[in-house]
Amino acid sequence: MATGIKDKVAILGMGCSQFGERWNVGTNELLAEAFEEALADAGIERKQIEAAWYGSGLDPVNVGNSAIPAAMGLRLDLIPVSRVENMCATGTEALRSAVYAVASGAVDIALAIGAEKLKDAGYGGLPTPYKGTFNDMWLPMGSAPAGFAQLAAGYRTKHGISKEELKRAIAHVSWKSHQNGVHSPKAHLRKAVTMDQILNAPMIAEPLGLFDCCGVSDGAAAAIVTTPEIARALGKHDLVSVKAIQLAIASGVESSMSNWDGSHVRTTRAAAKRAYAEAGITDPRKQLSLMEVHDCFSITELVTMEDLFVSEEGRAVHDVLDGFFDRGGNGVPCQVDGGLKCFGHPIGASGLRMAYEVYSQLLGRAGERQLASPSMGLTHNLGGVPYLGVAAVSVFGLMG
Amino acid sequence: MSNQTHDYGITGFGGYIPRLRMQRAAIVATHQWMAPGLRSLGKGQRAFCSWDEDTITMAVEAARDALGQRTTAELQSLTLASTRMPYANVQNSSLVAASLQLPATAATADQGYSERAGVAGLLAALRSAAGPALVVASDHPPAKPASTQELTYGAGAAAFTLGSDKVLARLVGHASRNNTFVDHYRAEDQSFDYFWEERWIREEGYLKVVPQTVKAALQQAGLTAADVHHFVLASSLKAVDQAVAKKLGIAPEAVADALDSTCGYAGAAHAPMMLALALERAQPGQHIVVVGFSQGCDVLVLQVTDALADFKPVRGISGALAEAQPHDAYMRMLSYAGGIDLEWGMRAEKVIKTALTDQYRSSHQLAGFVAGHCRACGTVQFPQLTYCVNPACNAPAAQFDPVSLRDVPAQVLTYTADALSYHPAPPLYVGFVQFDNGARLLMEMVDVGAAGLDVGTPLRSVLRIKDLDKARGHTRYFWKMTPLAA
């Protein structure tokens, strides 16, 4: 019986670039920003890294296929470097690979790094991906917001919630994240917005308006991982360890069978259950100190609160409107750094950026955003679309 | 001809008209600064194709209207008539055959290059009397902005099943003529028709050529003008049908509805559409004269039988007329027709290239909208991949039974109106469609009317253009859904 990876791997150092419209830098510079901070935090040199995983989601606005561009950009000479891509979970996928490499004993120190240069696209939003020769012949070419907006129809129908109430709840999701983003120096969007601004913004994909959608940014983030023993040997005292990293991928059940009701994300639920089992979490609503979830769109975050079993089914609207996820709301603060909403979503970086916030909070380094004595944090990614996607749930905590 | 031992004739009929109807007043208003003379043509509305409709898609819808729940397994031939085929050297009828799941052994043929192609195709099939056949005429003649034709032209299709079982109208006389009367033309490499003076077309063309041919056909049938209950003469010229009927001595009330104020002239499909509507209104024992005019003419004399009472098209031309969605934004029609190159933004730059290899490999499920019914667990699924989607089953797809989703009742499960994606008719309505047999898939929803969409809105399938690959001149088709109620 597999024992999982709980406490087998510690984070030695992390880095996160400035997120935003980084017109004057390319992917290499973004990678370097995150890499140098992580190296300095870890207190090691480049040549001590034995293996690396590089996450990038979109070739056309990045550096291209394979790990060679990353190896060149960071001058990682002759060590094994792999490029990973798993939609919006790409950053977490890179971290998972590095963590597994250390947990297996294959290497002592591994690097996970991800970046995306979205602002070389020439327009706002994500480039339209190809879905393969077969799928392109029949699947509608909907945008990312169109994929997630459908959750709203499914959710309100299942729970008998009016369009207006759901719109208010998802507006609160975005309002809360913008409030938090003000205190995040590395975030892209650092302005608070009013509920009226959110509710009256132009429609992108019904019912999602402009402020229901996350920002579109350039950014990179990195983690250097090792065993707890080596971390201590290198002089680290307060250790953040990986409690769980779980992935769940849709096989077509939601999109081709008739039992999914459109109101929840099946992959998130599966990944969460496995992650909680691996991390030993029995009551996430009480045990989690903070969450960084995949708020690509406001409705996604709302539904995710139920899919992570923090809110009961049908209760997320009320938890959201009650401020349970707000900073200082006596609940589980969510997106204390502003989330994708304020950082934007450079695909390859996002999962690692979320881990960076949890890591910083656990070590008490979050500055103005610092929560009172957090002990366990969760990150969540949702790639693709709710009905055909990739969900990742990770748990990090202080090592006893 | 009426005494032939082997009865053969029309056994079913149907039609299709795009739901989109441009108010002619809006066209007139747009052009009044330079063409104030168009004002007299500003009454009523004309049908126009959505960006994703063409001869193929309308032909499939008309054929489905005629076929209803009847099987296509017996059909031995398909003729598709149009002046505007999407491909110059792809057999267009084969695309229609694939979408209708005709037997692979059916003979398919295209009939074109003339606005009487529809009538000529129907006449040829009736004369050959060669087994169960499907004849479809579908057209959307192009018209230059501010031309008379932009106001008088329309779009649509009609379909007829022919055979020996339950013949509802049989051919009792016919006549043809050919000549070099070229009153308008569209050269192979030109976009629009070039027209000569209407008075000449009326007097030297219709009024001289049609009457003598109709007389010959009636004579062959042993009938006179007084026996004609429905006179079908399609023309983009107003009232020419009444003038010809008068000259022949056919009663004015026998002149068939030319769909002038509701649809407009649909080229090679127009006379067949008028015939399909006339059949909806005809009584057993009545006679219908159908004229196809263009460099001469073809005339059919049809006798309606008692079997007509037992046939109804799914919606028919009358149903299609009733499904009108009025539009008054002229630029919408112009853009759909490719008449103006609007700024669609960078998202429209996406390369739309079809792997012809995969198109052929996948045609068994994409063309006919064919899901797989798993014999092991009963799950109906689209697309059909290698193994059954049911996690409790995962049986190999080799044992799937093919089930077309075309006519399975369906409704909206989820939806959104996507204003961000590039779409030629924004917003893109997209969502999950739940079919009553358990199948579901993400689909595009089109021709969404004023009532909009909601969870549970009843839908029906329509074949449409999935993508237009302008760089490579390729059109790919797939099924979309439209609200049952216009």
C-alpha cells in the first residue's frame, strides 16, 4: 500500500516574479526572477540542482516546445530537465514532478519552475488552443469564460438560486479578491473595486462580466525541494513540507454521460478527497488555515468551495455572502494574495505562485497580508473546462 | 402516361427556409442615398442564410423535412440541384447523402448550371422511374448590394422522395424546350448576376416560351388550362406568373404562392419550394403544373392522388415560413454573405485547417451525427472513442451500435452566451445538450430568437457549417442545435 508523500519532501526555497504586463521582459527574464529568489531563499547554488521540471502551457506565446529553452534560459547544463504541460495545472504538475523525484530518492534537490508570457499574444485573454484534428471538427470553439460560465446555469438550476442572487455572490468573490490584492506587491491588479463596478461591468460570457474574469498577466514562480533531512542539514529550522499533491483528470464521464448535473466539478472533488486522505485532513473547513484556489472566474471559486468540501453542497453562496472566505471573516481566508483575479493567470506559473503564497504565509513572511499563525494551506488548480479538465489539489503545512 | 402499369411518382415532400428574414425596408433604407429607386421593392421580407448555412445545409434540412421518421435504407439515388454548390469538383450530393446516412450503394449526382436545375432534376428522376429516389433542390443565389436582386432574391430548399409506394402525385404529362434566351447570367468566375431589361425578359422570354411548352405538356396529359388547379412558375420578376397564367387561360386563383413577400426567389430551389407548398394545399384529383424557366423551360403536369391525405412533411414550407426571425440590421446580412470584410480581431486569425485524412476516418460519426450505443452497458455516447465512457463498463467500441442523434429529442442542460470568442454571429451560444436517449455533448446553438435560452429549452438538431477555412477554401460541416420554437 502506497504511503503517499506526506512530509517526505520539504520546500527549501521559493521564488515568484513580479506579475503583470511585463512589456520589457521575456520568458527568460521572468524565469530568472523567480529562479534567483528561490536560489537565494534555498541558500544553494545552481549546480546543486540535480533535476528540473519546467511548466509552460502555451507554446505560441512562450519559448516553444521541450525543456531546452528553459535549460538555456537558466543555464541548467546537462542535468535532466523536462517540460510539462497539463493546462492550468501546469505549474502544480511541475512541482509534483520535482516532489516525486525527491520522494523517490532519485535526486536530493530538484527544481520546479513555471512561466507564461501571455502579454506577447497581442490581445487580452488566452489564445484559442487547438484541440486536435478530430475534436476541432466538432467541438465548439468557445472561450475559457464560456466553459466556466456554464457552471452558473447548472448551479443555480440545481440549487434553485435566482440569477440575481448568484450574480451577487460571484461578484462578492471578485470584490474580496480585489480587496486582498491591494496588499500584494507582486500582484498585477492592486486596486479595490466596488460591488457596483463588478455588477455593471460589460458581459464576457453570461453571467460572467469583466470583473468575474481573472487578469491576464506575465509571470513566473519556482520552488526548490529536497528532503527534510537535507533541508535541516542545510541550516533550515522552520520547514514547510508537502502534505499532498493530487491530480484528477476527466475521462469524458461529465461530457458524454448523463449523470453530471453541471453544478459541480467532479475532478476537483476526486483530487480533494485523495489529497485530504494523503495529508490526513478530516475536516477541511476547520483544519485549513488558508486556500489559494483556481479563481479563473468568480463562479469557479464559488463552486470550488463545495468541491473542496469546505462549504456544504448548495451553501457556498451563503458562505461567500457571509464573508466566510474573506480575510478576517472568521472562516477560511481564500485568495489572501488576491488570487488569479489580481495576479492574472500565466498558466505555467499559477500553481507555483499559489504555493508561494501558502509557503510565505506558513513561514510568516507575508508582510501586510500575514495571517495569524497559519499551519496548513491548500492550493487548487482547474485546467481545461469544468466538464473536461485537470484538477490539482495540494496541501502544504508546517513540519512538526 | 397515366395508363402505365408501374405507378411511380412523388411519395413525400418537404422544404426548408432559413429562419433569418431581412426586412426589405432595411435594405432600401441603407441604399437610399444612391439608389432611391429601390423604394418600390421595400415591402415584405426576404430569407437569408446565416453565416453557417449554404446549399448543403439547407438541402439536408429540406430532405429531413420530407423524410420525417421514414428510413433512408431503401433509397437508390440522390440528386442535388443548385446554382451555388460549395465545391466545384467535390460531388456535393455525396455530402448530403452522408449527413442523411443514405445507403453507400445509392447513386448520387449533382445537377446545376441552371435555375431550372431543380425542376429538370425532378423531371429526369420522375421519367427514369428507377426505384426509390430523393431529389433535393437547394439554393441561395447571390446578389450585389443595392441591386434589385438583393431585394427580390431569397434562400431555401425543397426535397421530394420518389417511388412506387403510396404515390401522392404522379407525372401525367411533360414538355421541354431549349433556346439561347440569356436574360441574366453569372459567369463562372463572377460573384453576381448581370441582368438585362425586365420588360424584354417578360415579353420575349416568359410570355413566349412558357405558354407553348405548358400547352404541349397539358396536351400530352389530355388536359386543358381549366384543369390546372395549381400553377407553379418561379421567377424573380413580379407578377410574371399571373401574366403567363392569363395568357394560358389558367384561373388567377390557381397561380401558386410565389413566396414573394415572405422569402424571395431562391434560384434553382424556388419552383420546387413552391411545389412543396402547393402539395401542402392540394386536394386529391387536382392537377399541378410546374414550370422551370431558364434558356427554355421544363414543364411537369402532376396529378395528385388520394395518398396525399396520408402524408405530412415535418414542418413543410408553411412551417418554415412561420418560423421567421425578423432582422433589420442590413450589415448582418451583408457580413454573413461575405459582402464586407469586418474587423473581427486577432481571435479570428486562428488557423482552421482540416486534416482530410481524419475527416474521412471520422465521417462515420461526424457526418450523420452518429453516437455509439454500448451493447454491454447501454450508454449512448458521442463522440465514439476507443472504449465505452462508462467507468463501470469501458468495453471496447467495436461492439457499439450506431445511433444517430439527429432526431432524438433534446434540451439545454447548460449554456452561456460567449461574447469573447471569435464568432461570425456573436455571441456564440454554447452549452451542453442533453438528449432523451442519455447522450450529451457540448454544442453550438444557433438561430436563438428573442426568447433566448434557458436550462430545459427544447432543441432540435440542424446541419450547419462548423468552420469556414478561407485560406484553404474548405468548408467543414457539423451538427448544431436550434431552439424548437423560433
